[in-house]
Amino acid sequence: MTVKLDFEECLKDSPRFRAAIEGVECDVSELETRLEKLLKLCATMLEVGRQYCTASKAFVGGVRDLSQHTQGDPMMNECLDKFSDSLNQMIDNQMELLETTQLSSRQHIQTLVKEDMKRFKEARKEFERGSEGLASALHHNAEVPRRKQHEAEEAAQALQTARARARARALDYVLQINVIESKKKSEILQFMLMLMDAQASCLEHGHRLTQQLERYRRELGEQLHQLVLESAREKRDMEQRHAMIKQKDLSQDEGVLEGRGEAPDAVVMEGYLYKRASNAFKTWSRRWFSIQSNQLVYQKRAKDALTVVVDDLRLCTVKPCPDHERRFCFEVVSPSKSCLLQADSERHQQAWLSAVQSSIASAFSEGRTEAPGQHPERPSSMSAATMEVSGRSPREAVDKRVLDQVQRLEGNAQCCDCREPAPDWASINLGVTLCIECSGIHRSLGVHFSKVRSLTLDSWEPELVKLMCELGNNTLNRIYEARVEDMTVKKPQPSCSRAEKESWIRAKYVEKKFITKLPEVRLSRGGRRPPLKPKPGSISRATEPREAGTPPEGLHPGALLYWAAGQQNLPTMADALAHGADVNWVNSAEESRTPLLRAVAANSLLACEFLLQNGASVNQADSTGRGPLHHATILGHTGLACLFLKRGANQEAVDVEGKNPLSIAVDNANADIVTLLRLAKMREAEVAQGQSGDETYLDIFRDFSLMASDNPEMLTRRDLKLTTL
């Protein structure tokens, strides 16, 4: 006999288990209905002697009806079919046959319906109560804030008790299911066998018919005897296994944290997690998550379609969230979105973090085994999502010249970190090319260290291509590997292991072990660092004389970044960031302006793009309340205004004079910027109303970006006929 439900599976309380439970309950309910029908028909036959023939034929119909329930069991189906045919010819029964039939039905069928079914229903009620209690305890445990330690301990204790109670009741329920599945076959068959034996002995005129069935009855009796022995043995084994499992600490969640790397459905990890919704209410819902086929997916019920959270694990990173109000939280970040999840315990959280990180490493390992020149396939949905988040239209086809143009730069033909030839990935904030394995390591560092993009699979804005060509591997390595030769440190080779490469990359970019130290900064009286002195002219002027190419001595990293932004010197800006410059450093001597505002004054699209890619705030204002979009509008830098709008600049912010960028653009009669601002405002209004809008906005912004990058002189038009809104 095959066990209907496994005890280990019930500890997971997975959607598969729930679906199996539903199927079993329907099956038992249907069986109970059919058996009760059979009992009623038998009672009618016994009570109404005068109508014995009619009642017997109805009973035969009941037997045949029961046989329909056993279509999947040839042994039971054959038995019921043959005996029902014989019974149809044995209408003239004697009282002894009726009494024997009544006794047989009471011993087997009625016992199965009245006693075993009753125990099954009681076990089901206890299981449902335990499940409801566990769900309530889980919900309460998840809602306890991190700061309320006493409540957290009480909630954890209550959860532990509820989990133990629920699992114990689930085990009892599964035992009753397996017992009833085991008994129904033997009880039904024994009932039928006893009935047919009585027919054979009591009905002389049926002797000839029963003789024809003698061999079959004998074989069935032998099979039934063996079946009873096997059933008793399996019942004993199940009870022993049930007792052993019940002795375990059922309050723990070992059964939930199970890796399934060898499973046929390629599920690496699965279990319940709380997921925070992306809506305005930020509600939390408990869902069944799994890692399979290099994707992170979830579902609520087994019959629900899988919802994909991350469609390519190579394009994501995972990190814990110790500062979040709820405990045991971690975040999965991909180019298209981020997903905040919550585990039930710290052990559960660590297991998921390890599983996701291992899956990312495994995905990259599989990618390296492909033939040279081949790139792993990525779902089209990922590409579309990436383009949507970055503000690019799907019509912007990837130009192969991007790869050629970037790789032709000196030093870019090899991976910046391991020197593997023909790299086809890049870090857009560092401006270097990377092989696929090093790109995965860069991605695991987080976007505050490195932003990874494919040179062949992603779409590239023209300003990003120019940014890559302005920096490059040689330039960055002169900064981040300046002391490698003096320290006699050996760089990793393409053949080195991933662990060796990861150790090198972390030492290089995170710990910054190989950069040279800047000269000590002279402190002013009082211990303060001297601000960068103001230079002639104002940022509101359209043009400003360029300074000398050599930075002043004694500048600290923030001031050096500020100076280099005005010089449009990207290598020096990268050097300042490598030495710890705050990308939003404020120069108190120049109206609290930042390096981004300094780059706006210089009308440097590349410097602004470089600062934004490295985390500069697109809305940080100076002491006059004017942010980058204000100054770009004042100076008439349409290309920069387009860039800031694409990066989410707030066009409703007002300066100390109460003016926003649109009113400034109208006052200055700048038709292009007015057009951009009005389109962006219309776009925001449509998105707020839940409309997707058309591609016109993206087309116009793309055209302005291309013009700002290739033909900036065309963006100097003025329209003196502009009027206010």
C-alpha cells in the first residue's frame, strides 16, 4: 500500500501539502457519501423482506456505483464488477443471507463510516484549529516592532508553542488520513467477501454461479490475506514513524528551511516569507517563495501562477536590513525593482540570504561554461523592465558600435580586474569594462560601489558611452592600483577562482588598499578644513573662465571633487571619490554649492552624469534654494535640464524668490526647456492617474539627450513670444 501523505511534507505546510489535503478531504467525503448510500440500501434490503427483490437490485446498483469510485484500483474494481453481476442474478435470498449481510455491513462498512470517519473529522477540526492558531501567532510575531524586546520575546514564545501545537495536530491528521486510506480497501473487500461467502452457502440455486466464481474468490481471499498483513505492517511502521517524529522539537522550523538542489523541478530553496507590497499602504503578506531556474518567485496557493520577483539572479543582489523596524528583514535588489522580505527568525533569514547568494554565484558559474562569444539568454521581460526603469524606449536598439567604441579604448580590451580578454560588461559609475564573473562580484558589492550594465544586452545613452570613453580601465587602475607594484601584490588571472577574484575586488574598491594617500590637509584655526575660495564670476553666468589644469595644493577630497567638477576633469573626480570625497560636498564659500552645481556652471554633461551615477543628489539646493534644475534653466543648458528631469529632479521646488524652473524658463524665453518641463509635468500627471502614456515623451527626451551629447550648439534657441502658463 502506498502512503497517501508523507509526515515530513506536512511539517512544511506548503501549498503542495495544502493541495494534497484538499484532494484527500474531497476523496474521503466522496467515499463517505458512497458508503453511507450503500449502508442505507443494505438496510432497506434487510428491513423490507417483502420487497426483497427490488431492494436487492437497488443494492446491486449501489455496489456498481461504488465500483465507479475504484476505477484507479484494478483489484477493487474487478471484484466489485464481478460480484455485482452475480448479485444481480441472486434476487431470491433467504433470511440467513440477510442476517449475514447485516452482520458483515456492521462489522466493516458501518465501523469505517461511524468510527474511522468520526476520528478523521475530529482530527481535521484539531488540524484546522492548530493552523489558525499558528497563522495568528505568525502574524502577531511579525508585527512586533524591533524596539519592543519584551513583546518580541512573548510573541516568539507564543509562536513556538503555536508551531509545536499545529505540527502535532498536523501529524495526527496525516496519520488518520493514512489509516483511513489503508483501512477502506481491506474493509470494503472483506465486506464483499463475507457477503459472497454467505451467498454461496445459503443460496442453492446460486451454486452454479458461485462455482464459476470459486477460483476467483480463492485468489481474492489469498490476496486479501496478504493485503491485511501488509496493511497491519504498514500501519505499525507508520505509527512508529509518527511517534519518532512527534518526539522531535516541533516548535523549530527545520522542515521549512530545506534546499532542494537535486529536485526534478529545479527548486533550490523554498519556504514562507513575508513580502512588503509596493503600494502606498506598504502592507505585508505571507507568501510561499522559491528559488528555481535562476529566478526568485512566489505564490499564495499551489494552483496560483508563479509571480516572478527577480527573473535573472545574475542581475540582482541581496542584503540584510538591520535598520528596518521589523525584524529579520532582507532586501533583494534588481535593476528593475527592489523587494523587501521578512523571515520568521534570524536563522530563517540567514538561510535565505545564503541561498540567494549561492544561486547568484551558481548562475554566473553556469554562464562561464558557455561557448566563447555566446552570452546567456535572458528573458525578454527583464530587458523590457530594465529599459522601463532607466527611462529608455524599447525602440532604442542596442548599437554594436557601443561595444566596439568602449573596447577600443586603451586597456578596455581586457577585464579591469582579472584581465580576461573581450569583456562585455561594464561598471558605469567607475567607467571600466568587466568580464561576466567580475561583473557579478561588482554587483554583489551594491550600487553604491559599482553599477553594472551589459555592453551587448542593454541600451546605452550617448552620454554614458562618452563617460566610459572619458575614463577607462587604465585611468581607474592608476587610481585604485597605484600602490600594487610597491606592495608586491599579485593581481588575479582569468583562470583564478571566483573567491580569489572577489577578495581582490573587495580589497581594491571597498577597502581601497592600493590607492595612494592624499597630502595632509592644512587645518585652519579652530581645526576646520578651509573651504574652497570663491572664484570670480557667478554660477548664474552662462560662461566662466576655465582654471588652470593643476588643482590647488592641500585640498581635501570634497574640495578636490568640487574643483575637478568645474574643470570637467573626470579622472581627478574619480580620484577624489576614491579618496573618500562626499559626492554631495557643500562649499560654504560659494553659497553652499555642491560639485553637481559646479558642473552645471561649467555646462559639463559628462561631469554631471558622472556625479549622478555616483550618487549625487539631483535635488540638493544651494543657499538660495536653487537646485541643479534651477541653475540649468537659468543658464539655458537644455541638455542638462533634460538629464536632471530623466533623473527625477523636482520641478516644483522654488528658490528664495519663489520661482520654480518652469517660471524661470518662461522668463528667460527658453522654448526647449519650457517644452521639456511641460512634457515632464504632463507625464507625471498621467502616471499619477494610473495611465501608462505613450512613447512621445520618451522619444522627445531621447532626441534632446542625443542633441545635447552630439550637437549642443543646437540647444541655444530662444522664443521671445513665450508667455506664462
